[in-house]
Amino acid sequence: MEQNEQQLTNAYNEHGDALFRFCLFKISNREKALDIVQETFTKVWQYLVNGHTIENIKPFLYTTARHLIIDEYRKKKIVSLDALIDLGLEPHTEIAEALYVSIDASRVMEYVQQLPEPYTSILIMRYVNDLSIQEIATILNESENVISVRIHRGLGKLKKIILLS
């Protein structure tokens, strides 16, 4: 039990922030992303407590988070920005400086979001979360060759989108 606790604590310290960024890019809601990260670690803890072992925790965490994100997409309702403004909820502008710093990254992420799904997830995992090709292959249950090809093709498609805009 103590070994499981130490393994999970180390995993949280090493991968918690990157896992949060992964969830935030996929969900685009800070609170929901935090909830998904928390639920990910809770589910992994339950898995360990039930007597299972995890050889490589990083891909296991990302796989669990990815499944929770898919569940969130399935229950997500679309809310119009106009409807929110009508309710009196307008975005705050007090963090304008922080937005200027991240504007280039957000533009790139907008372009990445325009890619078909296999490329979007893989490029985020590779270049935002800094996962290795082997880790991505484990998470997605694909061969390393397939992942390498998708990264290459995804980058090519991303370049075309950026050049056309």
C-alpha cells in the first residue's frame, strides 16, 4: 500500500502539470480540466488499491485522462457566447497582458484544432506535453511507426493550414 502511495505521489509530482495542460487544451475549461486531472488520479489510485500494478504510469495516466475527456465530450452541451452575455456574464479584461503573451500559442492551437482528430491529439501529446513517440504509442495502443507517420503528416497539414491563413 505504501509503495502504491509513493508511486502515485511521484507520478503526480512529475506529470500532474503536463496532464493538466493536456486536459485544458482538450476541454478548454480550467475547472473541468482540474476536475478531470483529479478524477484521473483518483481512478488510478483505485486501480492500484484493487491490487493491480502499473509498469509505466505516465501512459496509463494519459490513457485514463483521455477516456475521461471522451466521457466529458459525450455529455458536453454547447452554450452560445451570446446567451452568456445576455445573462450578464462577460469575459474579464483585467488579464490582457497575459493574453498578449499567449496569443501566438493560442493561434497555433487554433490551427491545431482545425486538424482531423488523429493529428490533433498526437501533436498536442508530442509538442505540448512533450511525450515520446513510444509513450504516445502506448497511450493510443498503436505502433511507434504509425505515431511517427501521423506526426509527420499532421505537421504537414498544419503547415498548409498556417500558410493558407
